[in-house]
Amino acid sequence: MTQLSRSVKSVFVILFFLITFIGWSQQADTSYKRRVLETSEIDVLFSYYNQDGQNAAVTGGEGTEELTDATSSIVLRMPMNEDDILTVDVGLSAYTSASSSNVNPLDGGLNVTPFDASSGESRKDMLVYINPSYQHSSDDRNTIWSANAYFSSEYDYSSIGFGGSFTKLFNEKNTEITLSGRVFLDKWNSQYPIELREGFFDNRISGNGNYSPIFTEFDDENRNSYSLSLSFSQILSQKLQGALFMDVVSQHGLLSTPFQRVYFSDFEDFYIDEFQLADNVEQLPDSRFKLPVGGRLNYYLNDLVILRSYYRFYWDDWGVNSHTASLEAPVKLSDKFTVYPSYRYYTQTAADYFYPKEQALSTYDFYTSDYDLSNYDAHQYGVGVQYKDIFTSARLLNFGLKTINLQFSRYNRSDGLDAFIVTFGTTFVGN
């Protein structure tokens, strides 16, 4: 049995016992104190993502970025008693990537090119995760604390996380302050470009002289991330609500991606067919400090329309500054149907270590050709529709259908990356 199969089996075993325990605990509870969550809820979520572009980091900033990803997840929220809620989020994400297939472009096809996908196994992968959390509310519901954990695994990366939060409500619940923190302890199973692996030889290599990259394997494959978040929410009037937030994030360890190639301007070019062989993989500092700050402002225009606005400024010590602004305007068509158009704008400066293909020198300490760290603007347009049944008349086993959400978003980036995502979600509530 593969590691993934064992992970999936373990997830469903956990879900079975949680659902069984929920049924028992609800039958055993005979108190009349109002619960934080009256009955169990289940969210079933699915998304499909597709992108394409011509600046793949796997092939040094030039090549296909075609990728598809299908993600499904189940979220269970379960009242353990009047004050406590256990939530379990379990998901699977399967993707097929033309760019990642070119980690080894030689494992399929006769003519090798960075603008086509290889047919080898590296073109696809699957991620499985589980994210349990526990929340407790005080008797007056003015104090809330929570604890959470996270586990995920895929072919070349695994992650373990844990954290918690503390929330305090004041002023008849018109004011809310939340402090939270999370830790992620991640580990790479480094997959290097095929031409940089020990023992590589191919008699089709063409170029002037001998192919001699400067590559050495990474000694440390760990990546640790620590975050601390503070948010403040305030009801300003009957129609206006605002929030401010700030995050402090510190990362340490292997922050480079082991399979992303770099080509130097002071090195000769070597090829197999049309595919250029790497001079090295990207080299980035082993620490990064991030500081996002921002806010939200929601305005109740009338019974039919609510305006939701968002802004965030981001700074890090790699030289990336960014601005994000978005606006969503849910329009209530009836008691059951709401449509919500949205728009999001994003702009960022390039990292100090970003260089397009063949512009970095081999004498530099740090370099990358990952266009996610380049200077670009992006626009995202979306529209969604929600169906809400307050009487939960439609049934699935012992659960009634509460909501259905369907959303489509289109994403365009100034460097040529285009993408779209479709998300579908349903919420069921127990008896």
C-alpha cells in the first residue's frame, strides 16, 4: 500500500469515529443550556483550477506553466457540549502540471522542449491533508479560545502545523480582538532537475565545451514558519462594520525550491534538442520576514445590497512590496438566492533576487527566475451565487441542506499568466 493510500485510509477511519462519537455525545447530552453550535454541520467543497503561461520557474523562467488542479474537502463542525466545538477539515488535491513534468523532460517523447509537457510521472501528484481544531466559548460568550493542528503530505513535501487563538468581545459584542499564532514544520524530499542528479549522462548534449554546472545538493531540507496575528473588529454603526489586522511571519530553512532551474549570463548554453540544461537551481536566503497589514470595511447599503471592501499592504525583507484591494457586492435577489460579483486588484515589486532568464551571474549569492517573485500586476474578476434554505427541506440521510454556493473567478497577470477557478460548496445541518 502506498503512503498516500495509507493517509487516505487513515482520514476516513478518523471521520468514521468522529461521526459515531458525535451521534453518541448528542444523545447523551440532556442539558438545556443554549449551545454555541446547535447541531452538527458538514461542508462538502470542490474546486477546479486551470492556468497557463510561458514563464515556468522549473525551466528557468521560460516554458509552459500549464496546470490543472482538482481539490475536494469535507469540513465537519460538531458540538461536543454547550460551549465546545470540534472541527475536522479533510481534503485531497490532485494536480497535473506541464511545468513540473519538465523536472525530468527526458522521460517521454522524442523531441524535448520546455514548451511541452513530458509524459513522465513527475507531471502529476496528489496532496492529502487533515486540519482538526477545537474551540471553547465562555458562559457569557465573550471569551473564545481555540487550538488547531495540520498535517499534509505529497510526493516531495510534507508539513506539520499547530497553533491557537484567543478572542475577546467587549462593548456588548460590538468590539472584538483576536490574537492567534501558528507554527509549521515542513520538510522537502528534494527532487532536482534530471541533468543535475548524480550519474547523469546523455550523448545528445550539444554546446561549446563540456557541460559543467555549479550545482551542489542542499544540506538542510527543513523549512519552519512562525506567524503571529492580531485583528481588531468594530461595529461602527447600524450599517457600518470595520476591521484591522496585522500579521508577523518569520520563515527559516530551505526557502529555495529544489527543482527550479536558473541560467547564467556568464555560462555557455547546453541543450538536449530544444531543452536548455540548468546551470544551477535557484538559491535564496535561508530566512524571510513578512509583515502584512490591512483592513476590511463592510457597509449595509439596503435590504438588497451589502458592500464589502478589503485592502492589504505587504512588505518583506526580500524586497517584495505589494498592495491588494478588493470589492464584493452581494445582491439579495430573494429570500433564497444571493448573487455576489467581486473584483480584486494586486500589484507587487520584484524581489531583490529575481532575474529573468540568463541575466543572473554565477558569482551572485542569491538568484531565482521564478516570476512569482517578479514585478507584476494582476486582476481577478468573479461572480458567485448562493442558495439558502432556512427550512432545510432537502435531506441527505439525517442532514438537511442549508446552503449551496457556486462561484467562478478569472485571473489575469501582466506577465502573461492566465487562470480560472470554479468552486462549488454545500452545507448540511443535522437534526
